[in-house]
Amino acid sequence: MRNWIHFNELNEAMNCHRSEKNNLTAGMCATMFCGTDRYAMVVTKVTSNKTIRVAHIKDEDMEKITTVDGIQYLPNEVINEYLSEDHPDKWGYWGYRTGTTYTLRKNGRWMPKGQDMWGTSSIHVGHAENYRDPSF
């Protein structure tokens, strides 16, 4: 077990409490943190209160996001397109749009199934944001 946290993970750890963990539904937006970059995601399936599937939001769907009570959502008709492209945890023709299973860890982070709780690529549910750090 590590006794330190990398500076790229610090923002994730400090903002972890802001992520939605209750009443999750398909269509809720999320943000995946990967180092200093952020990627807009959407929840496509809720298996349990600790297991969800997410996919990257297509650029053309970013303008379709709506906000209800401070939580961002994609409409149901848009989510149906993501469900038809979903191939559980396989890297296929559509690449990162095929969906990934995430699990809620003891430290409050949503992490890809099979990865440790302090790795990269955690998501925070409730808000979608795209940002690519120009420093790299």
C-alpha cells in the first residue's frame, strides 16, 4: 500500500466528495480524470449502487447536455445510441466509445473494474468536462 499521493491525483482526491454516488441513472454525465486531462463521459448502465458502465461522450452530443438540480444529463434518445454501440469492456472498432465498467471503491472514487483505488482514470459523476492540457 502506498503512503503518498502523486500530484496528478491530488485534484481527484480532494474533489472526490463532489461525485454523485446515490440515485445514479443512465444518462448522467461524468468526467474522467487522466493526469491533468479531463474527458466527458456518460453513464450508460447502472448495475448496482457500486457498479456502473460509462462511455465517452461524442463531441456532437456535448451541446445536447441538460442540467437538472445541478446534475448534467444526456437525453434518453441520445443514450440509446450509446447502448447500441456498447460492447462490454472490449476495445473494438468504435474504440473508447464501447463502454467501460467502473466500481465504487472504499475511498469514494469510481475506478475502472480491476484497477487499484489510487490509479488514474477515475470518474466523477454529475458533470461532464473536456480539457486537454496543452503543456504536453
